[in-house]
Amino acid sequence: MPVIIRDFRPEDAEAVARSRRATVPFLAVTPRSVLFDVETANPAKRFRLLVAEEDGEVVGTVHAGIAYDSDEPGQAYATPNVHPDRRGRGAGGLLLRAAEEHLAAHGATSVYAWARDDPRSLAFARGRGYRPTRTAHFQHLDLASAALPEPPAELPPGVALRTAADYEDDPRPMFEADAEATSDEPGDIATDLDDFDDWVRHTWDNPLLDRRLSTVVTVDGRVASYTAAHTDGGSRYVSGMTGTLRAHRGRGLARLAKTDSLRRARAAGYTDAYTSNDGANAPMLAVNARLGYRICATEVRHVRTLG
């Protein structure tokens, strides 16, 4: 039967999560997180989750949306992912075309998409008018057997370790730290986090975020560095974001945060840790390498101008 492209339905959540785990095994995803992304999307995002169905089975997906939190209008994203066993049957091209049409109808002028760094995926992007812009590296750590650094015998004066759970009564200090760190992240689309309520809905309340495993480093009682832990409730731990405020960079606080979080995750039973970094983010790539992470896959960001 031909491949059918249609909108996501709530009853697809389990199938979509299963498809995402097969196509991008370096991410944490659950049926609940799939539903969360759809149900809480900011209207300005014009978010649309499309699925490719073949013989009644979900074989691929594409998440499409407008980068509403960027200062530059017209930027959008759409990355089709097709199950490895179902590639080469046209699902990826159909998903991408449907996503582009949706985004163009809502004012998008540029669409960014990721492609795995392999000849087949790169040819797919090139053949549809996309040009490469930058790379990102997925990294894996065998958390069950990793020789993690020992915790310091004594923290520097004024430095303390907390968790994101300590900020549940008032997460605004976490928002402010995330806004500053995110604004300095290398990337094609600059992100300006200036809406606290929106951040709470989509970042703080994300069902994948494990606040007890997300370590916060404070200096003189104020947030200086943090790492956000995303987990799937099974074996997978993923670093959602690690950031250090500008005034505290170069002091090893990010490594301290990540080490503490990884130790917490291992104690909680997680066995596989993943993270990803922009290819130009040399400081975090170095931190992760020292922790024992090894690159397991590389993606190339591409862009196409619409119209």
C-alpha cells in the first residue's frame, strides 16, 4: 500500500515514541512526552506533528514549527525521521514536503533540518535543495561502568551543590540562568528566552525533565551553573542542557554539575547516558570527553530558503 501522510492523533503516541527511538536512539522519548509536545505547543510555534503511515503502521514522523522565540522572523524547522527498515520508499520526501507547505503557509522563509552524516542522508538533503550549515555530535557514556571523577573532598568557598528540585517553589532563578546560557549557545537560530510562563510550560514542566537528577551549582547562594537531566524512566539519561553563567565560566563548574548529575543518575539505575553538542562548542565537547563520553553519531544541519 502507498505511504500516507497525516496529522498525529493521540492514539499514535506509543507508535510515534517507538519510531523515534528507532530513528534517533540518542534521545529520551516516551508516549507522554510526545503528547506533551503536541498539547502544550505555543500557538506562535504553529507546531505540527505529521506521521507517515504504511500498511497501518507508523513508519516515520516530522516535527515542524516556527522558531517563535528567535529575534529573526521567518525561521522554521522540520526534520523527517523514517524507521531504518522503511527507508527508501518515499516516506521521508513526503513528510518533508508536507512540512514545508505547512510552514510556508505560516510565513516561514527558511527551513532548517538535520541529516545524519552519511552519504544517503546527505544526498537526500542535497537533492531537496538543502545546503549544509554546521555539525553536531551525539555522544554516549556507558554509565553502568564509567569511571566517573570522584566528587571533590571539599568544594571551593561559596560553592554549593543543589538540584533543580530545590527550586520547585520558585523556578525563576533557573529560568534566568537558562535564558543567559541558551542565548550564548552556538547555532543557526538564535534563541531569546524572555517569557517566563512559556518557559515553565515547555521546559520546566517537560515530563522528561528529572529535577532530582538535574544538578545546580550555586556560588554565594545564586545559580552559577546547571545541567538538566532528561530521562525515559527506563535506562536512558540524556543531558537536555548544560550551561554556566558568563561571570563563572572557566572555573570547572559545568564539569562539577555534570559529574554530580551522572552520579545521581547511576545511583537511580540509569545505565546509558547521552548528550549532544554543536561541533563548534569546543568547551563542552572537552568536558564531555574528560567525563568519558565518546562520539557515537554526527548530524549535519541544513537549510533551505522557501519561495
